[in-house]
Amino acid sequence: MVNHQTIGQRTAHPSTAHLSAEDLAALRETLHEQLLFRQEQLQQLAGEVTSRTEVRLQRQDAAQIEVHVKLAASARMVLADVEAALARMDEGTYGICHLCRRPLDRERLMIVPQARYCGRCQQVRKAAP
């Protein structure tokens, strides 16, 4: 096999070859903004619970407490996904489907930058029992 690469020329990692440097920079910035937002959201949710007195918590409707708990759980899940996406960027594995190992569509990453799966594999995962 002949390699036509010029000496000193750097090729893109296979996982990010379909993304431009500008795309990757924009995606990294979006992920970082999401990271900060989720961290702040979790701090606010934790602050609400710890700053209120027991009497006030007891007066809260059980449904409100359940919503609060679910919001915090959702924020933690998204935060973990964002942190994992940033780690994949640092490792050079960002943009590759965890199941089929094909590159994720640029459009998918622009909409869901923390995506781990291509659209097809995501549908298969959702359809599985």
C-alpha cells in the first residue's frame, strides 16, 4: 500500500475525519457550556434541598419532591454523558458509534454533541427490550 502523505503533514484521527476543525471546536464549546450548565443546575437543586428547613420540606407535596429528585437524576445523567463526550474528544475517539464503530453523522453530533451511537444503532437500542 502506498502512503501519499507528505512528511510533516498530520492526518485527522479516523473518528474525526468527517468533522472539520471548526466543527470540533464548536462541539467542544457546546459540550463545555452544557457541562457548566448541568453543574450549576445540580448545585441549585442541591442548595434547594439543603437550605430549606425540615418543616418546609415536610409541607412540600410528594409530587414536587419526586419531580425535584427526577430533575437532579436527569441532570446527573446528562452531565455524565457530556463529561464522557469531552473525554472521547481528548482521547481521539469522539464521533464513532460505540456499537458499529462507524462515524456518527455530523448533523447528529451538531444536534446531540454527546451522542454515543449513530442513528441506526440508537434505534436498535431503543427497540431492544
